[in-house]
Amino acid sequence: MSIDTKSDGGRTRARGMGLAAVRGLALALISLPGAVLCFVLSLVSLALIPIGVGIVTTPWVLTGVRTFADWRRVLAAEWGGVRIPPAYRPLPKSANPWTRTFGMLRDPATWRDLLWLPVDMTAGFITALLPAVLLFYPLEGFAIAAGLWRVLPDGYWYGFVPVTGQASALGAGALGLVILFFAHFLTTPLLQAHFRLTGAVLGSNQGELAERVRVLTETRRDAVDTSAAELRRIERDLHDGAQARLVAMGMDLGTIEMLLDKDPAKAKQLVAQARRSSADALSELRDLVRGIHPPVLAERGLGDAVRALALRLPVTTEVTVELTGRAEAPVESAAYFAVSEVLTNAVKHAGADRIWIDLHHTNGMLRITVTDNGRGGAVIGAGSGLAGIERRLGTFDGVLAVSSPAGGPTMVTMEIPCALS
């Protein structure tokens, strides 16, 4: 069993080496001409600004540079796992060339792009090409040792080995073997170094902080709006529900007080009516409290609260809970009401007759998946319930993903970063 494991590990490493070498070679061959072209066009366009021509050409050239840089950001994330968020300042869509040119030139991200181009042409090109060299160059040494030396011109060198005969050819093969040995350990790290170099030049902590501030500002505004809307709903429910019933009860009690001596039978009827009104008012208050923060959520936690939700649904619902503890109360509340909204949509709009709910916590992330066999077609859009759920989760840096092809099924996945107590 251990031999098979080692063999699988060796094949996996070999595939990783080959993939890193091919990707590095592709980056070196494709990105070098692109970087040179972008750099030359940028210099020419900036030089033409004083005579007015550059005012027109610079926005187009810098937009091309940004597109090229964004493409490399995508490759860094997909091939190297290095995330390089763009931090470009927004420009007015209807801005004239003058405004766009100097707006882009005042953006620090523009100068980071222009600084990155010569770095990518030099150090970036070398770090991208080295993985392919380390993996493919030894093949030449092996070919020389196998007899290729006979057709090589005099004075041919393989690395630092002069190839003059069979003995030196075997030395070239040995050198190729040494290079292949180092390739085994360095091919993938070198490609990672290329992407980290790209991130070091293109990335900006200031840009990440600015993006973080923007997201926090939006989520704070959404949280304030949601809280205000919730308070208005509570006020409306109290005014139209329990408060109205309590006022009616007070009027009934006043009437009963006058009728006790004159018409005891009528007073008895009004007492029964007041008792029913008090029971209805109590039921409405309980429903209102449950809508604010369900008692089962406070007492038993998110898992049991979601199970209680499922029991009240008119469709068959399966709930799977794998939680080893409890999250903070605000996180539990947000998750509970998000699940409640998704279930309401599944019952009312999707026409589902079966729902599956899965809750689990892994790697510091609370993950909730709600799947139904309804008609599908759900989208996150302005004014939809899913958009409201996304805003609610965004307050806690949570995310919402929806997969809902026409005809179903619909899968709604919610993730909230949190720790369990």
C-alpha cells in the first residue's frame, strides 16, 4: 500500500512539474511580446500628450494596459493561487478625452501598471521561462549522451560541459540529470515566484484597504436600512395587530362594567369575547417576538431553530446539521432569517414539493445549502428576496450563491465566516 501511495505521489508531482513548465513557457512566449507592445505604446502615447495627439490615444492605450494587467491577475489567481485585486479609480463614462487621460494618469494604479511592464519583460520573463528550461533542457543532455554528439558542430557546449566525444557526452547527460533533479524541487516554486513578483508590483495594500472600506460602507448602509425597515415592520404589526386588539379589549371591558347590573347575559358574552381577544393578542405578540428573535434560536441554537422552521413547512423537508458549537448571536440570527426567506421563496414561488437543508461548519466558515426540486429560474436581482438575503449576509462578510437552471433544481448556498463556541 505504501508503494502505491509513493507511486501516486510521484505521478502527481510529475504532472505538476509538467503543468508548471508548460504554463511558464506559455507565459514567457505570450506575455513578453504583450508587455513590450504595451510598454512601447504607452511611452509613445505619453510623449505625444504635449502636442495633443496623446490626449486622444492615451486613454485607449492605458485601457489596453489595464486589460493586459487584468488578464495576468486572472492567471495569477487561477494558476498560482495569488490574488491581486485591481484598485483602479472609477472614471465617468461620459468623460471627454482630456478628463479621462488625466484622470487615469492621476490614478496610482496606472503607474503601478506601467512600472510592472518592464519588470515583467525582464525578471518576470526569466521566472516564467525557468520552469520550462529546468524541465526540458535536460532532454538535450540525454540526447547528447545517447549519440547526438556525433552530429554536433565542433566546440559545442552543453551548459558548462564542452562536448568533444563520448566521455564528454556522458558528462552532458550527467549534467542533464542533475538539472532534472533540481527541476523536481524548483519548477513549481519558480512559477509561484513569478506570480508573487507580479502581485508585489501590481498589488497594493492601499487598494485592498480602499476596497475593504467601500464594502464595509455599503454593508453598514444596508444594515442600517434593514434595521430601520425592521423597526417600521414591528411598529406596523404592533399598531395593526396586538395594539388594536388591546384597545378593543379595553372598550369591551368598559361596556362589561356598565352591563354587569343591567344585562348580565350580555356582559357574559362580552367577557368571552374579551378572553378570545386577549388570546389572539397574545398569539400575535408571540408571532411578533418569534419574528424578531425566535425563542428556540436563543435557547437551542441555529440547528434546532432551522429544524423548527422545517416542521412548519407544508412540504417534505430534510434537515442535516453538523455543528459542533454555536456561532455568535448576530450571526445565528442572520443565518436563521436568511434560511427562512429562502424556504419561503421555495414554497411560494418555486412550487417545490421537497426541500433539503444542510448546515455545517468547516475551516472557519458556516455553510448552509438549501436545495429544492421546484421549477428553477431564481436569480439575484434588485428588489428580489435573494438580493435582500445577500445584503443581510454581506453585513457579516458572508456570500450568497444561487444555481437555479430553468426547470430546476434550485440550490442556494450561503457562507458566513465565523467561529463556533
